[in-house]
Amino acid sequence: MTTVARQPEAAAPPVEVLRQVERRVLWLATSIVHHANRVRPNPSGLKVGGHQASSASMVTIATALWFTHLRAEDRVSVKPHASPVLHAVNYLLGELDERYLPTLRAFGGLQAYPSRAKDPDPVDYSTGSVGIGATAPIWGGLARRYLASKGADVGSGRQYSLVGDAELDEGACWEAILDPMVAELGEVVWIVDVNRQSLDRVVPNIGVPRLQGMFAAAGWQVLTVKYGRVLDEVFARPGGAALRRRIDEMSNPEYQRLLRCDPAQLRERLPAGDRELAALVAGLDDATLHTAVRNLGGHDVAALVDALAAIDDTRPTVIFAYTVKGHGLPTEGHPQNHSSLLTTQQMAHLAESLGESVDRPWSRFPDGTEAALLCAATAERLRRRPAPSTPPPAIPTDFGRTPGGTATTQAALGRALLDLTRSAPDAAGRVVTLCPDVSSSTNLAGWVNKVGVWSSRERTDWFADDPETILHWRERPTGQHVELGIAETNLVGLLGELGATWSRWGEPLLPIGVLYDPFVERALEPWSFGIYAGGQSILVGTPSGVTLASEGGAHQSVTTPSVGLEQPGCTTYEPAFAVDVEWTLLASLARLGRPDGGSAYLRLSTRPVDQTLAAVPPDPAAREHRRRQVVAGAYLLRRSASPPAVTLAAMGAVVPEALAAAERLDRTGVPADVVCVTSPGLLFDALHARSGRTDGPTWILNAAFPAHRSAPLVTVLDGHPHTLAFLAGVHRVRAAYLGVTRFGQSGDLQDVHRHHGLDADAIVGAALGLTP
């Protein structure tokens, strides 16, 4: 196991001072939500929302972590519904201007959930999509280790996740926890807010013991902070063992109901016929009894400080901190308190109980007080020095090769990566590829053999001397390929964090994730969230479409071509030829690792295609002209000798069918142009810009669809036809749209294309239907 170096802990501040901070954080977090809903004008009448109860259960955990334990090199992911707690802490540390506190969920204000890209104060990890924000620090830790293995100065901080217990229902959490690499990440610490409530209800079963066993089985250190000091003292009295047993064994709903009871009701309900327990309860005064029942470890700052000090750094750690949802609020423990909002009267009572002012809700601690000094010392301890920024490497635009013979776009990816190592070694050194156990079947074997597999330590390759081994699995810190288990969520989670290193540590990487295209949609939500959080990467889906004929409907993607058309921050490419792969890949790499950059999705195929059909111009200037059009979204591949009667706009693997159809149409007296579409998203952007809806270049529309050659349009692609349907609006022509609208069938390519209406016969028929 790799141990994370860490400075010795300083002495914890006095508990009473921490409690003062805790109470102020609770007040600020509650007030942030209150002002958004009850004070700020809301002319639309639409619900604003916020989560006062979810924030309250996290207040003590955040206080203990930030004000006693956290270091500048550490990073923290905060559960989505506790964003007001993060903003309250940042405000007390001087990292957030007061003017933002009343702006939760307002336009340009504090975001609904923590956002690296949009919040005005420091946010280490964007959260909001349940399970994805929780796992992000795992992938952030791996990204940091990857950079460190390459000699980058990225420190050795811990990666914390503050997680709600209901969030552990998400499969993304367990996919990440079970990946073999994760068991070595001693810097990863999850603190689970065990408030035993989800959005709609109290979770009925006592699930923590099962979860503890699952984490332990995955190699994690498991720590539990269940009871606070008051309750521990009561347990030490005669009858205390019976009380502990009673609380341990009661169901979650029964325990939650006790939180809503007054002392008289507690004396009636708690003993449950146990005489020893009844005697103990009878000997407690009302205040002690009321406090003891809700005195859980997640609200005992001293107990939490002790747990944080027990982290051993040799393996991942999970701390189960038992809490009460809505702790300290009038709504605490109520099963429907998830989105409930305190009334104005309740806020006034809360202010009185905490010593705060409704009229001056944003006050900081007076100068010179112990609490103010603690905030100042914490702010100084957590101050991060700006990371020096390394500019992204220069990326060539063209290797100058013109592929001949027959090739697939999938194989062209591996070839382009190898060419990059020869033509631009500095850029190639920044490339890191990822696969979910499909390196060999996606044609990355040559690249993997060349650069090796990344591991935090060198491992023995037991098949190095086997002459029949083709894919060499050399695992070492110098490797540039990361192999994960079969879990697409893990792949794109790590992809997003590798793509964010330019903004975290000033060290840009060029991450490329390769997976089967049918599973892109499985990975799309976490990848999209990674893009939202600032991660810039390239996702390659291959093989794709019903052109993967023999695999049948289960492995034939239909809707993925429109991903880039619809996904913000992403450009999609579906190249038809090997040289188009090269050009679009290089253009995509050039957009990574920079403030004005973005991500890309390449959809590739295993269909062998005659590369001479690309008709790449031999003249250097004409070749560059073609390359620019390929990268911009489309190019006129075939120009008929006379003005066209029809235009065929084809994309990807079915371009050969479009060219064959054009030849047949010419012979029947229907001249046809063929436009090769490489990026529907870029063409749509150009069309929007031309109509004045957005800013951007429009020249590609004139280049690929010149007005003087406007004609009825047939679009065809190996995917859903709506992806290209908007092209009829370029010149407002009559059109027919061919593509895939049903699940696929197994068979050979000819049969499958005929079945879906993608063959030359279907294209010719559609074209003739549009012409007189």
C-alpha cells in the first residue's frame, strides 16, 4: 500500500469554541435557504427550494473537518444538499463575499449544488448528480497520483467525500469502491452522514452494519462515530447497557419518532417493558433525557475530531457518523423534513436559541474573540498557493499521410496515437488512455505495447517471455494507459478528473476514454457531469451502429450520433475515413487542457472501407482546405458534373452506400452531390449562428452546402435519422431522412443495411421520390 505523507496534527481548538463556530454555521446555512425562499422577492411564484434539514445534519461534521483537520493540499466533495454549509464555512473563512449569501439559486448567485465552474467561492468538486460527486475524489486521487508519477508537483493531500447515507444506494458508489485500484488509495476518506432519512421517508432497515462489512470487504478502514459524550456517560450508569441495546436494536422509524417526543413521552416509550431501563430513565432529569436521545456521534465535535485523527492513510477510510436530519432545527427528525422550510416565526425562535439576529443574519464573529481567531487561523492554514500553469502542448494538425487500401476508423485511432508519439512526442507524453477492459477489442493494443500500462508501482509481467502474447501488459508508473474494470461510470469518472488537472494543479493532460459505443449512454450522465465540472476529455465509442452487423440488436447503438449535437461543452465527430479520424482527433486534442477548451466524442466503426473513396486532394493547399472542412463539420465529397437534382448527406460508416447511390443516380439522369458529414453538432451550431441566435462561424454551411447547388436532400446515417434532419433547413428544401429507428438484427452487412433502409437501393429510392 502507498502511504500518503502528512504533517502532524496540531492541537484541536477548545470544544466550546468549535461549538460556537458550529452554531454560527448552522445559522448561516439555514439563513441562506430562508432568504432565498422567504425574503428575496419572487415575482414568478415558482418554488426556489433548498435543504435546511440536510444541511443541518452535516454542520458538525463540516465544523470538525474544516476547523481542526483539513490542510491546504486536501480536497473535499460536499454532498449536494449541504451546499449552504459549504458556503457558510467559506464565508467565515473570508472566501465568500457577503453579497452572495442571499443569492442561493438566483441568477448569477450561489448554485443549487456545489459547482466548481459557477459558484463564486472555492468548490473542490461539483456535486449534484447523486453518487457521482461522492466518487469524484476517488478519481481525483488517481489523477493526482498519475501526475505525481510523471514528476509533477501536485502535493499529497487527502481526498474527502462528505456523503449522505441514502447516496450509498447509488450503484456508482459501489462500482468505484470495488475497482481494484481504489483499495490502494490511502488518501481517500469518505464521511457518511448517517441520518437514516432519504427524500421521502425514514429508511426502514438498520443498514449500517451491512455497509460496514461491504466497505471492509473492499479493503477500506472502517470507523464509526455513533454516540456522543452525553449518551456515553448515560451508558456508563446502571441500566446503561440496556439503553444502548434498546437504541441499537430499534428500527430507524422508531428511533426517529423518539426525536419528536417530549420528555414525558420518552419516559413512556423508551423502556418498552424493561425494568432496568425504566429505572435508568426515571433517574434522568428532563433536559438530560431529551439531550441524550439525540446525542449522536455525528453531532459531537470532539468525537469527530478523534475519528479524524484515527485515519491511518494506508488504505481508503470510511467514517460512519450517525446524525439527526435537521439537527438543531424545529424540523429535526421529522420524516418529511427533506425539503421543508422553516417559517418566519420558526426562524425567529432559532435566532433566539442560537443568539443570532434575524435583522443582521450575516454577522461574523467580533474581532479578537476566540471564534474569530479560530476562523482566521483556519483560513491561513487552508490558503492555497496558486499553482503555476503549464501550457498545453502543441498539437500537430496533420501527419501528412494519405491512407490507402482498406481500413476501419477504429483501427485508425490506434494508428493516429502511434503517429503522435513520432510526430509530437511532447504532446504524446501528455496523452493518457482509459478502457473498461476492452483495449484489445478496440484496437489499442499497439498503443498499449508502446507506452505501457500505468500503475502506481511496477508489477511483474508474467507473460513477458510468452512468444504467443501479442498484447504486452507492462504495468509501471511510466505507463500511459489506465485499465479499469467493466464499469463505464468509473471510466468516465476518472476521465473527467484527468481532464480537470489543468485547472486543479496547472498540469494539463490529454485523456482519451475508449469504450463500446452501445455503452456510451450508460456513461453519458457521469461524463456530462464531468464536463459541467470543467473536465475536458475525449470519449471514443467503438464499434458503433447496426454496421456491427453480426452482434445483433443488443450491441448496435442507435441514438448515440446525436450525443454531441445535444451535449453542451462537447463536439461530436463521426468520421468516415481514416484520414478524417486523424484530423478530428488532433483537433479534439488541441481543445483540451485550456480555459477556452472543451471535450469531444468520436464515434468509430469496424467496417472496412476503401480509403481511396476519400479522394484526399494531393495538392497541399487543397488538402489543408479539406482538413479544415472535416474539422468544421462537413465537406463536399462528390460533386456531380451538372447542377445536382439531389444532395445526399451521409455520415460515418454508410458513406460508401451514399457514393454508390450517387453513381447509380447519375446513370439514371439524376445528378447527385454527396456531402460527407463529420460533425452534426458543429453544423447545427453554424445554422443557429447564421440565424442570429448565437455567435459563431457559419462558413462551413456555404462550403459544404453552397446555395447555387441547393437541391432536395436525402440524409443517411447509421443511427437515428433525426440527427441530420435539421440539414433540410440550411436551404429549406424537401428532404427524406434515412437511418435506424428500431432494434437491430444479426446478419451480414448487406442484410442488415437492407433491413434498416441504409443500403444503396434505399438511398436511390428516397432520392427518386424527391425528384420530378
